Amino acid sequence: MIKGVKVKILKTIPDSRGRLMEILRCDDEIFDAFGQVYMTTAYPGIIKAWHYHKLQSDNFTCVFGKILLALYDARPYSPTFRQIDDFIISPDMPKLIYIPPEVYHGFKNIGTSEAIVINIVTVPYNYKNPDEYRLDPSDNAINYNWDKKK
């Protein structure tokens, strides 16, 4: 696993009315800091990648649909430099993935309906000076096959 990345397997608690799933608690080992929570969606087959942050850490989960989340360690000082990790996340395979600063990440909707992703970040978004550094998903700088299935 890429150095600094953490995975929390999420527990779903069903009852006769539906389901409850805790995503992140301030007393979790995976918790770092709170900046804001946001939701993003992607239609089937859509890729939202690649980017990283210098200041912010991310906590990704998928609460509807199914995504392939991919990470790439671009930190030359890291023992896992150039390593790629990926995860399938859905309500049936619930995980929270902690992504540290300077690790590229992105996801592809590999389901058949719109996917809903929740991200709990450690630093609020700065509209005047965004902490986002992007690459095109088809750029060969990161050799990743978005068409693979798990």
C-alpha cells in the first residue's frame, strides 16, 4: 500500500427501515482533521482524474453506485514512489480511503448508474487559490489502465 494511505472498512447496519453506515468519526484512527464535506457524482463510464493536493488530505467513499478509485504516489522521497493502488468502492463493498497530500488520485464510475462519492477533506476549499494540481486522465505520465475491472 502507498505510504500514508489508510483504509477503513465501513460497517453497514441494516434494519427494517433501511441502513445506517458511519463514514468517519473524530475518534477514528483514520481521522486527521476536518475542513469540509462535499459530494461529487459521475455518470457511468466517466473518469474524474488525476489530481493531488499539497496541503489537503482526502477521505473518499462511494455511497451510491460503484467506483474504481486509483492512487499514484508521485512523491520522490516516498518509499512507495511510483506505486499505484486501486480500490473498488460501493455500498456493497464500503470503504473509506484516506489519501495523504501529494498522492495523485481519481476515480471511474464502473457501475450502471450515477455514482455518488462523499469526500471529507482536511482543509476547506480555497476558491481564490485552489490546492489542486491536475493531469489529464489519458496522460501517459501515470501508466494506469482505467478499463480494468475487479
